[in-house]
Amino acid sequence: MKRIADMEAFVAIVEKGSLTAAARQLGRSLQSVSRSLAAMEQDVGVELVRRTTRQASPTETGLMLNERLRPALADIGEAMSRASHGRVDPSGRLRIGSPGRAGTSHVLPAIAAFMNAYPKIDVDLRYYDGFVDPADHNLDVAIRVGSSPDSALKSRHLANWRRVFVAAPSYLDRHGRPKRPADLVRHQCIVRAAREGANVWPFTTGAKKVDTITVAGRFRAGGGHAVMEAALLGLGIAIAPFWQVKPCVGTKSLELVLERYEPPSIPVYAVWTATRVLPAKTRLFIDFMAQRFRRDAMVS
């Protein structure tokens, strides 16, 4: 196990760019991480990392070794975690990151069920805007909504969240109901101002091919909650996750439009640091979330 800890320290140093940052990520002392690096270099007989007072950069040999060790360590951690499931009653604190609104609606109820199932596991849930690197925030796992995680992280696809076009009946009664995506150019569209290219809306055709259309509107909003509230007030047509507007659709305060052309769904992932040996409690949580999201039919 000490050899694995040395390898883990080396990979963390390369990924984080300094011994101090690697020690912080691994929860070890700076002296311990430094000893691990020295042991690695003694084993291979060459310098792996050039150190300065402020940073550490890998040598050519260090880069090559890192590329091979990083996925191998992740596989070892997963194998050990799965092997421990049947013999260890998992315990300890689990640090989870999540987007705020989705976290309150979906992640938090799932965490409550998880804690009931595993009473020896404590949870520290933190909300973030945008994507986060679990290592930078000392998280065991983070829930990411949107684009695929980069190759420096391990990930598991959990679900796809359905998206829809919606508007208030009062707006549609005044301006008419669009029959095809091209009709959107004649409508007031509520745009997420904080996103680059937010006025370019995707939609799907009958063959599930994704196309786009450029829209405009008098009102722009910086967040999903504001977009939904603006739609409820009759300011125009919006794109929203179906889980967010489902209650309003049920009460008929919002109406689905262009159902044949719904925007492509949004993938949801669990992500974690590839350099860490994955503890049993983290693996259990990821498995639990995948099963929970499938059971709850998150696509609808």
C-alpha cells in the first residue's frame, strides 16, 4: 500500500503543479508527499519532477510515467472499492458538490435516502455555480450537469434531463402558438444572458437530428429560475429542464410548445479525481445515485 501511496503522490504533484497543492488534495503533509516523490525517483533512478520554490514540473520521463500511472491508479482504486463492499460497513464523511437549484430539487432528496440506507456515513453538501474540479474544492465527488467531463477526471453518466420549450398561456393567446422552430424568430424568446451563444437555441427533428435557430427577445435573464419566472409572467417563450417546469405545466400556468422539436437532453455525471483511490463510501454513493436517477426517470 505504501508503493501505491507514493505513486498517488507523484501523480497528484504532476496534476496540481506543486507539492503543496498535491499534499492538500491528498490530505497528507508536505513532508510525506516529498518523501513519496523521493522514493519514486529512487526506485526509477532518474529525476521525475523539477522543483522550484513555487512549482514542480515533470521531466519528460515524469510525463510519460504520469500518463501510465494515472489511469492505472484509478482502476486499482475502483477494484479495491468494489472488493470492500461486501465486507466493510462504510462510514465517514462524504463531501459532495452539486449545482444549486438541481441540487435542492434532485440531489438533496437522493442524499437523504442514501443517508437512511447507510447511517454511518455523514455528508457535507456544497453548492456551486458552473463546473467544479473536485480536487480544487476537496470534494469526494461532484454532480456535473452539461458537457462531458475532461479526461483528467473520472466520471459516470447518471441520467439525461429532458428539456422543453414553454410559455404562459397568456403569452401564447396574445402572440399565437409556434408550429415549427422557424416560427420562433417572430416570438419574444427569453434568453439566458450569462451563457455564451445563449440566443442560439437547439432543437431536434423527427430523425433526432440536432439543428439550431437564432432567437431574440426583449427580456434576458442570468439564471434558470429567473427564466422560468419570466415565462410565468408572460414575457415570452423559454427553454427549461422539464423537472423545473413540470409542476407549472401540471397546473397549466405554463404550456409546452414545439413538443415535436424538443431541445436535446442534458447529460448528468458524477465526477471525481482520477488520482485518488476511490473509497467504498464514494463508490456506494455513485452507484446509489445512478440507480436513483434511473428509477426516478430523470429524462421526464
